[in-house]
Amino acid sequence: MTAGAHVLLRSLALRDFRNLARLDLDFPEAGVAIVGENGQGKSNLLEAIYYLHLLRSVRGARDVDVVRFGAAGFHIAARTEGGVNHELSAGFERQGRRKRVKLDGAEPQRLSDGLGALPCVLFSPADVDLVAGAPSARRRYLDILLALSSRRYLAALQRYRHALAQRNAALRDALRSSRPNAEQRIAVWEAPLAEHGAVLWCERVAWAGQASPRFAAMCAAIGERAPVGLRYATAIEPAGDDVADVAQAIAGALAAKRGLDIRRGLTHAGPHRDDLALTLDGRELRAFGSAGQQRTAAIALRLLEGETLRERLGAAPLLLLDDPFAELDVRRSARILELLAERGLGQTLLTVPRESDIPPALTELARWTIAEGIVHTGAGNGEAAA
């Protein structure tokens, strides 16, 4: 892949995903603007496409809950260019609750090997939760971004979560009963937590350090006048910067809080307690920022996500814009699109409720409509019918 490469979605075949019964679509290289009223399936279509990136619902829904009512399962298949794989598919069977993924016709050895097969960045009004929501929303942002662009991070995250679940189970067991050697059974999980947590901590800190000046510059370019900051907020204080120093610090913090953890049945130290702190003029953005300022920061985080994927994967990701400029004035919307263009605007799939909501910079996109889960392309490749 070259520096100017883009990930392209050439075609999509979709069966029984939410209210989308049957779609067969061929996408223009530049992308498409899809117009439809709320509740007709616009967001569902982008969610299905993003499923090939995350292999789960971006909204956090269970696979069984995105199967169209009355259907046996769902299936998503795509032809793509610009990425590692070119034929992608994912499906779920309600009976047996089995998920299957194929990359170029072969099932990956592990499901996680299929993560990021269709690199995407999804912008939506719900992104404001990244800024205004709890620390868990920002940790999830970091984990998804870094796991889908770093196999090392993904492996460490999986092992850390396993060890954390085991330690928390031992803590709950100790809280319910007074078994002998309870503390030893808890402490045995602290070494893997420290080892794998150190990888997460180091990669998060490194990313935040690189992203901080970019984040401030993006917010300023979009129109924010007050200085905006980003930093990784953590209680871990390692003696040095390497992974061994961080692991030692995490191990020490776990041991120090073991008594508290036993009393409360929960692990209180480690990267799963950290945050991505966002500030406005030195104060917490989630508490002191206006709705517009929080929206600006959330969009800047998505822009950073797109830059990170492009730099690490070697191609600009697919841009999924789910009515992203709602509640933003025309000038800020135009500046966001200028930033995207400056960084190599990839294939763009835009959904809006009205044609008048299409920004001037995107009016040249092919225009489709959607109603009751049926997409009308009007572009010579037929109408996708349920």
C-alpha cells in the first residue's frame, strides 16, 4: 500500500441485519450520500459496514439482538480494495449462537485475527459521550483504536482482561466466604495483570503524548478559541519509562490495594481504572465545556483515530459519517471537512435526514435514498429491495 492509498468498499451484500432484510449495493469510489428520515435504516447500514471492522455492534448490542425480527441470523459480505484482505464476510446464526468470519474465503484461526479487516472511522452525534461521558467511554475509545492498529496491544488487552476477570472472581469469592489461602488465590493473578497491563499503559501513554498537540491543533482549526488539552490520566507512577518499570509499579499498586480490594470485591489498581483527560483552558472539558465545545472535541478524537489508522495501516480508512454535523454550525462543519481533505479524505459514506443537510463540500457524492430498510440507488446498479 502506498502513502496515498485508500481503503475502498466496492460492494456490500447484507442479509437480515436489524431492519435491513436484503441489500446488494455497489459503491462509487468517492462514496455516497444516503438520505432518509430517522428510523428508516441509515444508521443500521453504517453499523453493518462497521461490523466488518469491529466484528461486533458498535452500539454495544449483542449479535442476537441485531438479527432482523423473525430471521435465523444475519450475514454481511463485502468486496474491498486497499486493505490486506479483499473478500470479507461475517455472519451469526441465532440457533447455536455461532459467529463465523471469513477473510478471502478462509476462516481465521482466531476470531480476533479478523479484527480491523475493513478499517473504518465512524462519526456520529453519539460521539459526544466520548467527552461528556464516564471514563469507561474514553478507555473503550483507546482500547478499540489501539487494539485494531496494534496486534501487540490486542494480545495484551485480551490477556489483561482475562487475568482481571479471574482476580475479580477470586475477590468476590473471598468476600462471600472465608476460604483458606484466599489472599494467595487473589495474588496469583497480579503478575499477569502487571505484565500485560504494562504493555497497555506504555502504548496508551505513547499515543497520548503524540496525539496531544494534534488534538489541540484540530480543535483550534475547527473553531475552538480556548486552549484544549489531552493527557493520559493514571495513578501508576513507574520509576522509569520501560515496560519492566511499569509492570513493577502496577504490581506494587495491586499489592498495596489488595486489602481494599478484598473488602470491596473489586480490583482498584491498574490501567482499567485510568482515563483520557480532556481539558478546556485547564479545566475538565466534560464538566465545564459547552455542548458545542464537547462536540468539537469528540470530532477531533475521531479525526485522531483516522490519522492513527492511516499511519499504522498504510491506507486511509473508510469514513462513515452518520449525520455527524447535527447541532454544528455551517462554518465548523466546513472546517471539519477541510481537515479531513487535508489529511487525505477517504471514501466517504454520509447519511443525513434531508438533502439540505449534505454539506457543500460533499454535494458531488452520488445520492441514494433509504426508506423502510430499502435503498434506492438511482445509479444504474438497480434498487436494493427487501
